[in-house]
Amino acid sequence: MSNVTRMIGKEEAAVTTVGSASSVGEARLVRVYNGHSAAVFVAVSTHRSDIVGYGSITVPAGEIEYIDKDYKDVLWAGNTSVMFAKVGFTN
């Protein structure tokens, strides 16, 4: 059975610095869409001063990924064409 995405919050453009990173409305699950014409990295950190972060992925152009994170963790990306949205899954 496939999952159905439940929209919980408004989509927001990614920021490109950890100092401005977003918890995406304290989301536990974030839908990530790369609207840029090239692959872009997305990083997650426990707080806005942690430049290294604890994880990152590369999202291909035009693709969607889902990131499961702690509600206080913050996200940022390599381009503002990346969009984040707070979501949940239902079956």
C-alpha cells in the first residue's frame, strides 16, 4: 500500500546558511523539492551554529525527498530553489 502525503504546513524556500536554518515549523517529517536546474545538497543540524551538521543528502534536479528529523533540528540547502514543507504520512 502506498503512503498518502498529509500537508501540515505551508511550503517555504530553503535558506543557504546554517545561521538562518529552519526547523520547518518544528516538523518531524519534511518534504523536500529541488526546483533548481542542478542537483543541490540539503543538510540537517541540531542547532543553527553547527556548520558541519550531522547529515546531508544531494537531491537531484526536479526530485522530491522526505527527511525524518527531530522537531528541533534545522535544515538548509545549497540553493533557495529548494522548497521545504511540513508533512505527515497516512495510509
